[in-house]
Amino acid sequence: MCKQDLSSMKHHEAKVASVKLIRNLL
């Protein structure tokens, strides 16, 4: 696994987490 894939995966996880947070607030 290359560093780029790992960083993009972490970015995706952060995106999903933020979406969940926003949905919880609504």
C-alpha cells in the first residue's frame, strides 16, 4: 500500500465522520 492510498483513505474516513456529525446535528 502506498502513502497516497493511505492518506486518501484517512481523508475519506474524516469525510464520513464529518457527514455523520452533521447528520446527528440535523
